[in-house]
Amino acid sequence: MFSTQVLAQVFIELFDDPQARDQARSYHTYTHINAFNLATTSLRHIGKWYDRLQDIDNGLHNPHSNYYSDPETVGLISRTGATSAVLTSAGREFLDTATLYYNDPQRAEYALNDILYYRGHSLSNRAARLLRTKRGYLNEFLRQCRLTPNAEMILNNDRLLVIAEMLSSFGSALERFLLCDPSHLLAFRDLGEDGFKSLLDGRSVHQGYKTLARRIGGDYTRASVRRRNYLISHLFLELRAQLRASGGQVLPLVIPYPFANLVTPAMAARAAPLFMDDIRVYPEVGGYMVFLEEAAATQAASVTSVQSLTLIPRRGLTRRRQVSSGTGVRRQAVGQYTVDAPLAVEAEDVAEQILRATHGNLVWRVGHTSAETLTLGDGLLPGADIIILDNGGIPVRFIEVKSSRTDPPSSIRLTGAEYARAIRCGLDGVPYDIYVVCFVEGQPAPSVWVGSDFEQAIAGLTIEDLLSMEFGIA
């Protein structure tokens, strides 16, 4: 734990260049600081926006001067009188998402910004101007950021992000903040409003420093999560726009400027599942790919072909094959996996559709259901996504489903449960098949490759035959 004196000195040194020092000294209570979140008065948490819009839609009104201010300034409502208003088309569309996202602030923020910036609603000049200004503030903030080792800590901690936002108006102060010792950042995070208020007490510094410290303390807990959600929402909305403009379904994930000054592909991949359902990010060897979920969903409606494939275990001796680099130096080849992209549900839908055409109600869909964690009668997990039963309910065939972004696929990977099931199937004489469903850019529908009797392909394999094993670290 740092003493207040140490932290105070760290704060003062953030302004240790002539421009930042002059701006800090001239700071006063009414100095404007560019803020890029959409919460400005009473509606600091996005759930309250839903409540306010629902009240207005129900005819409930309040004469308080702030009652309409937030939803009106961004174009969600339109005044019809001094104490009356109606929802605009944008407001109606956002309120309709309440049943999905009322308790999901990340997706709610993504939906709000999608509606306001990308859906083409007719907004008042005032609202359109404010939205352009907020986005401009975000871009200016990001242009001043630097991708330091602390970037992820600051992005993922809403209090630190608010401090960073406020410091961006003071010369190089933001860059110095991004380079702070992580322990100092955590101390700033935990300082609290009272701590910031008294941080510079007794220090012989200009009053502007003290006023700014108090301002930071007063603001960095108020709707702070809205900054992060606004920033990340716009990153993903821009990536989605790029995908649609390309005319394709999948692209390598490249973080666009100026977001790349603060966000890495790995950071975006970790945040993606929390914010939206229309695009996804998944790892590829050496990077990440981003694809339109909506495109994949439309592909699953039909299948172009079903073909057979032969599965060949990659034995350990082939792992370190050598490839010429063209310079006389031998280098190790980098293996690539083209399956296991997160289209698992869609791939299982396709496989289930094919199997039901033959087996009808004897098809038991296990993947992405609670049955995945059930123990079967032999004491093992299902280890497959689909199980074919006989009329007595006994499993007679196991099917593991993989997805691929290439056609044909080049390799597959198995989990421990899948491997154990395939081995058991070999011992019991029960077929274990692999279905690989290929969703390929430019292909209107997926193709399917089927590897039958996989349990025979791995019969006799020992631990020495495997390429690698994975262990967790306690």
C-alpha cells in the first residue's frame, strides 16, 4: 500500500511537460473535458434508460428538467409538450431490446450504439451533432493512447479508463499514465472520491491540480462502465461494418486505427462474447479471425454436398518435419488447424438435419445441451455431439461434429472426453464417426465431410503416438 505522499507525487509527475503543466495550472471547475460516454445526467446505468423509455411509452411523465434530457439528446424520444414526449423510431427499436438485454449492460450498449449510429434512423440535428461529437471525442482519446503493457488493465477497469479519458486533455499526461507502474494504477483505482479530494492537501502545487484531482474523484465512479462499453461497442460495430463492406463472411482480425492504440486482437477476442451475437472472433494459428454469425446461420439451411474423408492420426515422429525457408536455414513447420472454429452450434444443426433424415427420433442431440456433462451407463461422458439410439434407448453410434472454414479441412483436434469415447467405442464395437461441416466464404451453403469408423483409425495408438498433451497449472 502506497502512502498518500507517494501517490500524490506520482499524480503531479503525470503533468511533467510544459504543455500538460500549463493546462493543469489553468484548469478550473468549469473547464470542459471531452467525455465520450452517452450518460450525461440522471441515466447513468443503461437499465435506467430502458425504464425511462418504458415510462414515457406508458404515458408517465415528470416535470423535472432532467427527465427527458438524456434520451432526447441522443434522439430516442421527441418532445410533444413541456411535460410530454413520445418514442422515436430509434427509441422504439432500443426499447424492444429490453427483453433481451435489460440485465446485460454490454449487449445493451452495443445495441444502443448500433441503433444510433448504424441503423439509419432519422434523428434531430441536435442529436446527430451530439452523437458525432461523442464519437469524435472517442477517436481523439484513442489517437492519444499508446499500446503499453498497461493497456489491458486500463481498458478493463472502468475507473482507470475514466481517469485516462480525463487526462487526455492534458498534453502527455495520458501517455505517462499508460506507462505508470501497475501498482500505482491500482492505487489510483482504489483511492476513491474522498482520497482524490484530499490527495494534494498540504502540497505546494497550483490550485488547478487540486481542482482536477477532485474532479477525477467525483467522476470516475459515475457511469464509469459506460465508457468502456461505448468504446468496445464501437470497435465491434466498425469491424462488423468492414466485414459487410468486404462482401465476405470472414476476415483476419485486424484492429483498426485508432482502436489499435489501446486494444489488441487478443483483448478483442476476450471481450467479443460479452458484447454481441452477430459477429464472432475465434483464434487461428498466429492470430484471430472475425466472421459474421448471421451469414453462417443462413448457410446452415442447406448442404451442398456430403463426402467421405479418411482420418489419419498424426504420429509424434511427423511433428517436427523440416521445411526449407529458401535461405539455407531449416525451420520447423507451423501446424495449422482449420476446424474447431466457434461455429459448433451451426455445424451440429447441419449434422442433426442430415442424421434425422435417416434415423428420425432416434437421434439424440447432446452437443450444447445439459446432456454434455451427463455420465452414460459405462461411466464416461458422452464424448460426442450426437448419439444414435436403438429402439430400446441404447447408443449404437456416436457422432462428433466439427466445423471448418476451409473445404476440405486439413485436420481435426479431439478433447479428452472425445478421445476416451472413441477408444471405448473401439473396445465395444460401436461406430464413432466424425462429421466436419465446412462454412466457406463465397459458398452459399456448407459442405459436409464424414469420417466413418474413427474408432478403428485410432485403435492401438499409445501415448507415444500423440503429438502433444495439455496440462493445467494449479
